[in-house]
Amino acid sequence: MHSGCDCITNLNMQQITTVFIDIDDTLWWFSRNSEVALETTFRLMGCGNWCKSYDTFHDHYEHFNHELWQLYNQGAVEKEVLEVRRFEQALEASHYCCDDVDELASAMNSCYLNQLVRQEHLMPGALELLQYLHDKGYEINTLSNGFKGVQERKLEAGGMNRYITHVVLSEDCGITKPRRGIYDYAMSLCGAKPEEIVMIGDDPTTDIPGAKNAGWKTIYLNTRNVPCPIADHTVESLLDVKKIL
């Protein structure tokens, strides 16, 4: 991974008035918060009574959760299926053999989401960047495929909601990133033109290509050493965005 930010000087960022930012692992430290919530759920639900290794359950959950989220982003699976099925598959792969696997999976999902929204770990520099953008006069919005009722509570738990004008979720319009419709819906809410908008996100398969297709500028937060050549700018830290906007 190279250091610093990749600033493309021939792009006119002076036109930008509106910033859309992804939530999970861009502003709100989802990966860290999810680890805490999942381990707490495993303990509270008594899973250690039949599964002696949390690490084994965790690995199964992460695998199936990732697969289901890919399907969800493609519009191939419903939210309600994703939420429960990820736990069902993890339980089955961890050799849970009782007949109530569907009930336990549903209960674990509810416990997990309840624990998740209580976590307050933010991505490094998140609040400082939001304050900076606010002081510069940008309209700040979020754009996420995350679930309604959950994403708003994440922003509140982290104290970020006071900076956000619009919390745009795929559930609001029935279209997930990277499909064009959610970006058009977002523009209809903020009233900005494509050339006046920049998208900041960490996912090279959803955040960046979808925004580019909508005619927006893009800033890719590369925290996993996964390149995204189509991004207008690449940064390794949220604070590097201050060098661009």
C-alpha cells in the first residue's frame, strides 16, 4: 500500500457542494464494532454450551454473511432472509443439531443488531473530517445499503448525526448500491447536480462504480490494500480527504 493520498490535480473539485459518505467502515467502524457485537451475542445466547470455539463460529458467520451481503447488494436476496440465514448457516456449519435452529438464528440476529448499534467505535478521523466539511460549507449526507433503523442508530451512537442532512438508505428506494437508481434517488433528495457531488466510500465494488456511473466524483478510502483504479482519488485515511476538498 502506498502512503498518503492519490490526488489527481486535473479534476475540478471546486464545483463540489455536496458530499455523500458511506457509513460502514467509512465513518462507523463496522468491522471492529461487529466483532464486539458478535462475540457478545455468542456469549449471551449461551452458544458456548454446545460450540466450544467462538473462533470457529465467527469464521463461519463471516463467510456466510459476506456471501449473503453480496447477493443483497445485487438485489438477489431480501433483507429478512439475509438477517436470519447468515446465523442459520453459521449454526449448521458449527454442528448445531437441534430442531430450533431457525428460532435460535432469529434470536441471535435480534441480539446481534441490538448489541451492534450500541457500539461507538468510529473510523479514525471520522468526526474531525465531518467537522471540517461542515465548516467548509459542504452539505453532508450518507448513502448506505445498511438497514433502516440500524444505520440511523449507528450515526447517533457515534455522535455523527448532527452533521448529516440526509441519511439515504437502499431500503428507502428499494435499490441497492451500485445500481444507478439509488444515486438518482439521492440526487432527488439533495437537489444537487452530478458534477456537484462527491462520494466517499471504502467499497470498490459498490460505492465507487455506482457513483461514477451516476456522474459523481469519487474518493476511495483504501484501508484493505485493494486498489480501485476507476476512483478519481484514493486515500488511506479520512483525514487525507482534507487535502482534496
